[in-house]
Amino acid sequence: MADVQVQCINKDPRDNRHEGITHLGGTGWKWTRTQVIQSIESGSNTFFTFVNSKRAEVAVVDGPSGKYVRTHADGYWNDNLLALMECVA
């Protein structure tokens, strides 16, 4: 199992904070949200962000419109994924 840092995201549309993340990426990789969810649920990989010198774990949440990813740190759900830059690759 790999522990993978998420460094960028893609959203549709990008400027709407309430729309879903479509892709997550990092150095040398970019996966769809579905691929990341499957990897987390199967135990193949763990994912995290590192924002403002704080690590936050990426977890799967089962919301009213289906599964999505969100970060969790220090006992709180937060928006660290939304603070990441746009993936260009």
C-alpha cells in the first residue's frame, strides 16, 4: 500500500465550491475521483493533503448524491482539497 500526497484537483466547474471534484493528482499521477475512491475502499492506497503545514487524510464520504472524497484532520472534516491548485496534466 502506498501513502500518496494529493497536490492538485480538477472540478467541474472550477469556480463553483459546491460542485464535485472530478480528478485528483500529484507528482506523476492524475486519477478520477472514482479511481481514488475505489483505491481507498479496497485498501490499496491512502491519500493525504499537506496544506498550511498540516497533514489531512483523504476519506470517502457517502453523501446524498453518492460517494465523494473529503479531507479529515484533527477530528474535523475540512476543505483542504478545495485549497489545492488546478491539475494541468
